[in-house]
Amino acid sequence: MVRIRLTRMGAKKKPFYRVIAADSRSPRDGSFIEQLGYYDPMQDPYKIELKMERVNYWIGQGAQPSDTVKRLIKKFESNTAASV
């Protein structure tokens, strides 16, 4: 089963996260299928960048987003709708 989830990157106490599609059995920072975007909580305001066409493709293929990624998708969609 494919999951859309976060993987931690960055230095100690300066994290940023990649949004990835990965097999649910692989470890958090292990191998992944595709990078779908990133989330940087350290910037003010936080920065979210997603390839929504690929996110929607994976969800259409049956991938399950994690709870955190669901929230990030909603924030990203509301921010892009407000800026258009």
C-alpha cells in the first residue's frame, strides 16, 4: 500500500520535510517512490510547496495521505485559492 507522508530532512533543530509517496512498509527516512513537494515550518510564515497534479494522481491510485499531509494539502489549497 502506498502512503503519502513526510520525511525529515535538514540539520539538527532546523528541520524541513519532504512530502513523498512511499510504500507503507518502508521506514520514515527510507526509500520512496516519488517526491511530491516540501514543507518548511522554520520559515515565517511557513512554506508549503506541492505538486498537486501528482498528489491527486497518487490519491486516485489508492494512496492514503497521512493525517499531517491531509492538513498540509488543505492549507496549500486554501492558500493557492486565496492568492488567485
